Amino acid sequence: MGLFGGLFKKESCGVCGAEVGALKRKKIADGAICKGCAAKCSPWFDDFKGATTASIQEQIEYRERNKNELRSFELGRSYGDFGAVLISADGKRFCALGKSSEGFFSSPRQIASIDEVIDMNPDIIPVSDVESVDVDIRETRDEHKRTENGRQVSYSPRRYTYKYTFVVDIRTKHPYAKNIRVQLNNGTVNINHEGERMPWVFDSTRNLADMLSEVPGFEKQKEVLAGDSLGAKVVRGLTSMATADSYTMYGFNVTPSNRASVEKYGRYVDMANEIRAALEPTEA
């Protein structure tokens, strides 16, 4: 039939029976389904090639039940401004969304009620089904330079913009949502910084998520810096810029010009820590 003949060949959707061309269908193990039926599956489901017509029908039926059950999902905590992790009030179930806002140029949004996302139909997953939770903080940086005698040269000390994206990877035993990847921040967190970020924050021999669990939240760190205890004095003594207007936090020299960005960074660190604490499996 040839390549073009195959593109124009119609095939019936195994679920709804609609005739669809190659560009509007998704292949499964025993045939094909239309994109409309594929969209009814979990947004985290990716094993269409291993699925059958019967298993897709079963999943779509489950998804209808899930949508109805969402109406009684009592939201306890909500994390994320781009994607979202929603944890039930009793801490026994959670939902995850890859993107919580509609539209390509959507604004940051934190979900306050499950009613806001029922139409998105996020899967309700038992926390007991979670196998692992990993935090992926992606860092890039751009160096700022100045022009001297017609060429670009570095400042002394060097000046950078550090850029961060916060992603939580959740692996579960759920049949349709085994690999969940949620970006917490809407757009990168950009921090202007003079000099290298302090190296003690990261240790390549250790797991970043484990280190994060030991890092107190931003508010707690500010309490330590502001206190009169011996510990506070030691912390201030170990930081080169611990004054009312500048101090060291998360390895950044915090100044009035970048404080808001560092606080934003700290907010996402806190989110990641709280998600891990709520979902990470505990050893029996």
C-alpha cells in the first residue's frame, strides 16, 4: 500500500468504533483507539503499546469512577504553582497534575479546592502505593560580563544568574500512574549572585533529596540567624555576610536585591521536603 496509503487508511477505534486515520489514532496491542478515547485514560499512562482494547475499556470505566470519587476527596495540602501534588486531609491519598492551569501561557496557580480540578480528573492514589519519591533540582547559570576595550570580560568577583527548576518524581504501584513527574515552579527561579555559590550546599557523593531533608526551611533559617543562642552565634560566625541586610542562605549571599528570589527558592525547597515527608515510604 505504501507510506501514503497507510496514512489515509481508516481504522475503527476498538473502544468507541469511530473510524480514524493514522494521524488521529493511537496503536495498542490488538488494534487502535482514537485520540478521544486515549485522552480519557490517565494522563500518567504511557503503555499504550502493551494495552489491549479490553484493558483500555476497563481503564476508561475506572476513570469515570475516579471522577465521581474526586467529589468526596477532602483536600488537606496543596503543593505547586505549575504542576501540583494534592494530599488528602487524612494523609492517606494524593493526586498529581502535570499542569494545574489551562493555556500555554498560564499564570502560577496554587489549588485551594479539589473542585477546581475535577474536570482534569487527576487519579486518586493511595499513599501506600508510593514506592519512591525523588527531588530533582535542575541548576543552570549564566555569567554576566562587561565590555572593556571592545571585548567581554568577567567582573571581579564574577557575577551570575543561577536558574532553578524544581521537579518531584513519584513512582507508584498504581496500574495507570506508575511514573509521576511534577514540576513545582512556574518558570525558573532566577537568583542574581556575586561570586560562586558556596560549595558546601551540594556534595556530589550524596543524594540531593537526602541533603534537602536536613536543610531547615527558610523561615527556620532566619530564626537561627536572628536568635541569641550559641547556635545562632556560631552560624553567624561561619557566614561572611551575616548582617541585618545581608547573610548567607542556601549557599547564596543574600542581599536586599536578591532576597525575594532566595526566599522563593526556599519556598520550593520547603515544598519538596513536605511532599517527601508526606509520601515517601517508611521502613516497616
